[in-house]
Amino acid sequence: MPHVPVMVNEVVAFLEPQKHEIIVDMTFGSGGHSRRILHEQPTVKILAVDRDPLAQSYAKQLAEEFPDRVTPLLGKFSDLPQLLAEEGFGRNSIDSFLFDYGCSSMQFDLPDRGFSLNKNGPLDMRMDGNRDPGIPTAADVLANASEEDLGKIIKYYGEEKQAKKVARAIVESRYLFKRLTTTEELTDLIHTVLSEELANKRRSSTARIFQALRIFVNNELNEINYGLVLAHHYLKLGGRLVTITFHSLEDTIVKRHLLGNLIENCANPLPLKFSSHNFNLEVDDVNQILSSNWKPLHQHVIVPSYDELEANSRCRSAKLRAAVKVK
């Protein structure tokens, strides 16, 4: 298999698959987690969701290997209502949801997808591939976004301190030489701009800028937020949710959903704090604010074991959170 599933033992332990349950793997990838779940409980059925057509091809292979137990579904998190309706599932009908956010190794390892700064390829970064030609590629964003917008994308989604400096260089490059179209060209530009930085800092900044473009191109944070809303909608009472995040922006959204820190079904951009001494709330209002639809299954966030880190360095930033739907 082209992808090593992260914290697969912990995922199975928290999902606790039971006989005849329906589990939705919302980020199927190449199927590592789903395969383990299918082996763990011989009567479980998997709805294998992924927006990447390549991932769907892996899901179809797994469906042949496990007849009548795997249903491949192609689409984004926000496509879930249509996908589930077509399969006959409604509200409160699913036993468990699994989310493994970010890119899979198979996407990073294919140069023509444009996700990796280590392999030269076109600046694409679309998780949907060519399924929707209307979605702009990373190259399109670099060629058309304003300097201000590029700066915001890099600063917010990449948490990069040199965002303005890099954004200015990207815009200037449009007039000095040809349009940036490959990962190598973008990497070279970033290294030139940050030439005074140490090599390891340049590499970290480049990775953060690539991350920022990928998140923007794929609308990832909005998809994560809506995906969690949908998971709550479709889960049975007592149903389980397991998420694996790989950076702070993802983890913050998950954490605030689980804590109930939401504003109109969106994760509150601020921590849950009361800053005004003149602002009074009734007891019922306070209880409503502090109330959550979820009960955590662990006290502290779960991270990979030392042995797993030694075997798979790509999991080093992974954080697992698991909860039960209580209302």
C-alpha cells in the first residue's frame, strides 16, 4: 500500500467497531484505516468517502476484496448529504465517523500533484485532481491573487512570519520573469527571498507556504468545520467520532467543536472567554454556552507512540481526538 495509516491501533481502540455497524471513513486515502477496521470486525460496513479520484480507485479495489462491505463515495465533506441520501442514509443513522485530515502520503509522493516541495512538478495542489476543472490550481492563485491577499493566505494558513516579504516577491516575479508554474520554481523563489535565514528555517518556511496554498486551494478549513457539523447530524446518539489532525489550525477547529465553542455552527475564532465585567448572563445562558454535544473519550490529546514515530516520521505532528455524541 502507498500509505501508512497513522495511529491505526488507537483509531480502532476508540472506534470500538461492533457487529453490523456502519462506519464512515471521511478521508479514505489508500484505505489503511478502513482495511484494519474491516479485519477487526468481520460484519462492519465502511462508507469510503474521498474527494480524490485516485483514492476512489483504491476504495473500489478494497470493495472487491471485501464484497458487500465497502461502498466507495467520491466527494468532499460538504458533498456528504447528497452522497448519503443516494445510499439511503438519513439523520442519526451512522455508528461512527473517522477523519484523518491533511494530505495522504500518496498525494505527497506523486510529483504531478504538486503537493511536495521535495519533488518537482506542476503547482497544482487540488485534492480533487482534474475532477472539477473550475477549481483554480496553486499556480492560478500565485498568478492572479493580489499581494495583500497572498500575504493573508500565507500568514493565516501557513502561520509564516515572512508572509508579506514572500507575497511581494511572488507578485514581482510576474513582471520579472515567467509565471511560477512548478514546485521547484516556487521553492527557489522562497529560498532566494529568505536567503539570510538558516537552511533549516528556509525549509520550514517553504513547507508552511506550501501548506498555506494547499489549504486555500482546497478550502480545507471550511470543509473541516462543515464535516464536523455533518458528522454530528448523521451520527446516532452514542455514536463515535475520531479525528486525526496534523497542524494547529485543524486541531483548533476540532477542539472547539468538541467543547461546544461554536457560533452559528462554526468553530469560534476565539477561545471561550468572558472579557467584560459588565456583561451578565443568566444561569441557563451560561449552561448553554458551556454545554457540548460531545463527551471526550480521553483526558489528554493522543499523540503517536515513540515506536510509531521511529517507523513513520510523517506522523510526528499528528494529534488524535475521540468523542461520543451525547445529544
